[in-house]
Amino acid sequence: MTPHSIPRPWLGPTAWSALLCAVYMALAIGYTWPLAGRLSEAIPSDLGDPVLNTWILWWNARQLPLTEAYWNAPAFYPATGALAFSETLLGLSVISSPLQWLGAGPQLAYNLTFLVSFPLCGLCTAWLVRELTGRRDAAFLSGLVFAFHPYRAAHLPHIQVLSTYTMPLVLFALHRHVREPRKRWLALFALGFAMLGLTNGYYLLYFTLCIGVWLSWCGVTAGWRRLLAMCVAWAAGFAALAPVVLRYLAIHRSYGLGRDASETIATSADLCGILCASPRLRIWGNLHLIERFENELFPGLTLVALILAGCIVAGLRFRSVVAIPNATTAAHRAPGYCWLMAIACWSFTLGPVVHALGDELPVPGPFRLLQELPGFAGVRAPSRSAALMMLYLSVLGGFAFAALASKLGSWRIPVLALLGTGVLADAWLREMPLARQPDAWGLQMRGERVPVLELPSRDPVAQGLTMYRSMAADRPVVNGHSGYYPPHHFELWHRLRQHDPEMLDALASFGPIDIVVAKARDQDGAVTRYVATRNLESIESSATHARYRLPASASADPRLRDGPRCSFTATSEHAADLAKLSDGDPTTRWTPGPQDGKAQQLVLDLGQERRLRSVLMVLGPYRSDHPRHLRIEVSRDGRNWEQAFHGPTGGECFAARIREPRRVPLCFALGGRTARWIRLRNTGRNAGGIYWSIGELEVVASDP
């Protein structure tokens, strides 16, 4: 095809872009209907991640980003740094925050941000393909594919997966700079890259690789000066992200957060995932070659057929495709780059261990190589690199149509309409899933900053709904739902569900708490009776909820952990690994085994009498291995023993996880008693086979 055969545009670039945006927006409204008619009240998809992301965008509009107050978002009280447990979504707040500042509610702002992700994905992809092929028809079709491909249906709850429009925008800026070296395109590249990183951390990692390949594949053709300028702009994009990334990593390190290998494998796709589609699709919803989580990678039959036809016409290399007049070599290299990255991104979806029809194959996945690179060890869902695969397939679809257009003649417009209809048919939903906003507490909650604990709360969805309700009340909450959880969270909620009064005392040690009881979920009155064990003041009640005030209780004296450490000799029936009690490494442990109700005993000989302040039992990574029922006794002669502590330790373990989430030092006061021997005796029982483990043991003295 020659440049002279490219149809003369009948609209200017701005008008053409506006028309594209309007068409894509109209299709998005139809695709998600009836969401557009219920923008202020409906929640797209479900009450899981959309609720969390609405709350994050609400918080972004209320706080100055990157301040200490910003990171300490009002969930998971009394933990700090709660915003770093998930994506910050600051890249989306460019849209949602101004809407809220102008008076839109959090749900309306979220829904509008959700809706515009469709036309923005389409428009930015159309710009890219117009730049590469010189054809507006091919650009329109590619934009349509990327705005409405079937993979989007699988991720309607994940606005950060849907909002990938900055990726084609970045590639557009790079290709335009190669053709037209101006600073504006470098600025657009840096800005787009930074916005991508502020929207989705996973795609920041993946797309960093993609840009590196682009620079070495396409960018090198521009000459070293332009290549250097693009690298400098890329570095500027990284620099803009540095404050967010560094703080995010620091909070994660402080909590010892990370991904278990089993999580990564469970959220990897199967080799046959390309033949699995979301059940939400109208036509392809029954295409499930294998049932597996995050495995719905079907790209659409129309797109596959288009690319295959383009390959045949173009002789497998798209040699007949000529980009815009005076195009550089970078544009000619773009199809090969897109093929390479589409295949690579698909291979990354397979995760570290390859599965075929559910069976593990004896070969590692390419993703295992990525795990050796910084950041990728924290990726939970390798399958989500499919969004990048779909971007490159969408661009290849544009190249394919450009190759076909020269053969179609007067059939070009009808074929374009047919292909567009096929693309939409492949991606169209049976119906747009919408959830109803949760009921408010119906209580007079505003005006105070006392944290709220909502009970009962039996699953992550219920935890997220508490966060959602807290927006109207403007209160921090003990409840929380996110991508990561602080170390104390699961133990706290396990104990609260068991109606353990010790956990209420532990929470109260950080300050007063308002306990809100959801009456509909407490029909047997168990939670109300649990709250009554502490004789709490009833503040108010509505038809759906009741509020009680748990007053603050005395917290442990932080000076108990200060003072000289005593050396000791330890003895136990379980003599193995006693040296690990004081080897300076909390990742090693002494353990007498599972807590089965039989006495487990450890005796410490200090060698001389000391005035004792406390015992510190450091759990380290063994956060759940605290003794379920501990007795601590001291003795001056080794025969006569005086009790210093007796009882459960769950509350102290909870407080220790808050104080020092990586070391988890349980502190037990010894009241200044003078003694030479200390005896620790655990008689707790745990049905789950949890061990009693000690990473480090420290005896703190009051005397010099």
C-alpha cells in the first residue's frame, strides 16, 4: 500500500479524536447499561474490590498525597500506613478527585472514572495505530478492540486493570517523538509512564520491560541523541514515582509483607486459558476449557481471525504496510515488536509453574525469570499481564486491517463495520452486574474521631463494607479489606469471632472504641451478649445498628522494655535448639512442638539474683505461635516459686504486632521482683496444631 492510497481525512485531528471519544463513550454506556442510569447509587460488578477502590479514591480526594496523614488511611486501626496495603490509585484521582471537589459523591466519582476508562483506552490506542499506519479506519478498529476486548469482562471489579489507557499513550508519544522530535512528546511519555505507575503497580513493572524492549528494538533507529533524550524522559518518569514507591516499600518492609509462592501459582493462567472466557460474556460465556482462577484470557474470535487474515495478505511480515509519509524505521519495526511483546506477555500469564489442563508440567514458566528482578517477587497475579497482551494484539489488529484495506477496495467500509460488530459481539456482556450500595449505619456518627469496630464481620466483603460506611461518618475503622493485611489482622478477627473479651481489652489499650453492632447479622444476639460482658455504655441505636462505647484502658508501660538484658542458661525437656533463644536471630526458633494442652516448660537460670522488670518473648516471623495460656513464675532458690503472670496471651500478641510488626515482642511485667530463676509454663491448647515458638527471649532487669 502506498501513502497516496490512504484516504484523505475529512476531519481535522481534534474533531476526529472528539468523534472517536464520543463513539467509544456511547458504546461504553451501552456496554455497561444500566449503570449510566444509576451512577450515584449502583456499584459496578460486586461489593468486593469496587468498594475498596471507591474508598481509596474518596481518601485521595480528602488528603494531600504523600503526607504522613495520607499514608495513615483510616482502616485497620490501630495500624499505620494502611494505604500501602493496596494500590494508591493516584493516577485515577486525576479524574475522580476534581469530581468530588465539585460536589460529586464518592460513588458517582468512581462510576464516572470507571466509565471513561473505556473511551480513553480506545482513543489512546487509536492515536497509536494512526501514528503507525497512517490509517484512521485501522486506528478506529484497534481502539475498539482495546476498549472492549473480552478480557475486560473478567476484570470489571478492578478499575486499575481497566484503566490501562496510559500504555498506548506512552507508545504513541515514543513513536511520535521518533518522527517529530519535540519536547512535548518526551513530556507526554514521562507523564504517561508516571500515571501508569500511580494507577497499577503490576503494570508499571511489566511495562517497564516493554519500554526497555521498545528502546532497543525501535528506539535505536532514531539515533543516539533522540534515544538519549527518551531515556532521560523515562528517568524523569521514574523520579516522579520515587516518593510513592520508596514509601510503599518502606511500609511493606516494616510489616514484613510479601507474597507466598502458592498465591502466585494459584493466580497464574493455564496454557489453555486462551480458550477460557468470562461467564459474563453473552456469546462466549460458556467457553471454559478448564476452570481456574484468573484464567479467562480469551482474546476474541474476530480479533484472531483479523490478525490471521492480515498475516496471510501481508506475507506474514506485514511488508505491504507502509506507515505515514516519511515514516521512520521505528514504525516499520513496530509489528515485530508487537508480536514479540504479545507472545512474551502471554507467556508471563503462565506464572512460575506451567499448567496444562490443570496438570503441572515439568518446565518452569518464563515468569520465574521475572521473579529475579526487583519488584516482581511481590506480584500476586501473573495472569494479569494479559492486559498488555491485549494491547499488543489490538495494535496488530490495526496493522492487519491496514494490510487488508488495500485489497478491499469499495468493500473496505462494509468489512470495517462487520469487523467492528464482531469485536463488540465477542466482548458484549449478558448483563452488566450491579450491586446495591450498602445501607448506612443510620447513627449520629459525624463530629467525633473515635475509631469504629463493626461487628459481626465474617468475611473480607463485610470488612470492606464497613470501610464504605465509614466515608459518610468520617471515622477510622478497625475493620479492613485490602490487597495486603497487617500482621495483627487475622488473629484479631479470629478472636473477635470467638467472642474473646481479651481482644476488646487489647483494642481499648490504644484508646476508646465505638462498637457498632449490625442487628441483621446478629439475630441470635451473640454479639450483643459479647459486648455486654464489658458493661459498655450504649450510645445510640437505629433500626439497623446499635452503638456502644468501649472506654480506653491502661496500656502497657513502654519502659518495661527498657533496661539491661540478663544473660541466662535455659533448660527444658525439649532441649533441642535452646541456643536459638539468644542467638540474636529472631528468624530461628526454639519450640517444644504443637500446643496440645500438655504442659510445655522452659526454665531460665540467670546465674545470680537480679531485680526483674520484664520478660520479652520475641516471635519474629512466627507471629501466630504465641503460648495460648502462659504462667510465668520466679524463684530465688529454685524451689519456692512466686507467680508473676498467668493467663492467655492473645491480647498481648495483638499489641506486639502493632508495636513492632516484624519482631512481635510479647512483653510480660515481672513487677520488680528479685529472683534468679524464671519458669515459663504453657498449658494452652490449639486445635489447629499451632506451635509455641520463641524466636528470641530477653530478660530485662531493673538493676544495673
